[in-house]
Amino acid sequence: MGSQFATFLKDASGATAIEYGMLAAGIAVAIMTSVSTLGCSLADIFNSIDTSLKSM
């Protein structure tokens, strides 16, 4: 029983999966932040174009 517990503690495959999950979550947050910022900028640009076209 003791050797099985020691083997379980030395097994790092679960930690690797958690690290990959944390990396994926970090990338997802970065993508959401950049898309949100870019979306606001694009909305401002299109509103400016719309205003320019309506004034012609």
C-alpha cells in the first residue's frame, strides 16, 4: 500500500494536465481582452465612416 501511494505522489501527469488547462485559460483571457478592445476600436472607425458618408 505504501509503495502505491509513493508511486501516486511521483506521478506528474495530472499536474501536466492542470498546467495545460491553466495555459489554455490564460490564452483565452488574452484573446477575449484583445477582441473586446479591437471591437470597440472597429466600432468607432465604422461610426466615423458612417458619419462621413451621411454628411456627403
